[in-house]
Amino acid sequence: MCRSKTLTLMVCWHTMKRTTVKLPDELDARLRHEAQRRGTTISDLTREAIEAHLGGGGSGRRRLLAAGAGASGLSDVSEQIEKILRAEVA
């Protein structure tokens, strides 16, 4: 029995605005080098950098930049805090 496969195409249109940004030569060179290194476009890298700087990223939730910054891997820090602080001060 032979089954024919149907190819389903889904087109998704995103509205984007074109913006011109003036960059110093050195920053432009760094941007182009990084895009090439990552194998991405300058536009994608620029959007990623702007989203990281301004927040967002499409998820609608704010990302806490400092979340996990104090992760020590220890599970008893709150119980041992006095001992830990004494060791740091000494």
C-alpha cells in the first residue's frame, strides 16, 4: 500500500521595522566578526544584544540578571552562615 505524503507549509509573518544605527568602525568590525564567529546574521545578533540590554526577549517576563549569582552549591548555608562568615573575616 502506498501512502502519499502531504507537505504542509506554514507561513509566519513578523512585522519588523528597519532601523539605521551609526557605529564607530571598531564596533562595527567587532559586530561583524562576532556574527561570523557565531554563524548568524548581524541583524539577529543586534536584536539579541538589544533584547539582552533592554530586557524582554519575547517571553513577557522580566529576567533577573542576578538570579543564581550567589549559588554556592551548598545546601546548608543558612544553617552555617555564622561559621562561614567567621571563616571569611579571619
